Amino acid sequence: MQQIRTYTTSATRAGIGFGSALAITISWSLHKSILWAIIHGVLSWFYVIFYILTR
């Protein structure tokens, strides 16, 4: 049981990290602004989904 819980926690952390990195990369390529990159990094997956829907 402990092993399953460990994998779930690791996968969740990796997903959040990847979403933030992806949002920051997209934001930087569009706006070239550190402020926008930080804001979009905090919003992470919400910004990525918004970007996909508006493109």
C-alpha cells in the first residue's frame, strides 16, 4: 500500500512541474516577458489549456 501511495505522489508532483514549465515556455515564446512567464507559470495547466483553445 505504501508503494502505491509513493508513486501517486511522485506522479502528481511531476505533472505540476511539467505544466508549469510548459506554461512558462509558451508564455516566454509569445510575450518575451519574465512577469508574464511567472504569472502563467503559477496558472500552469489553466494557461496551457487556454493557449490550446485559443490557437
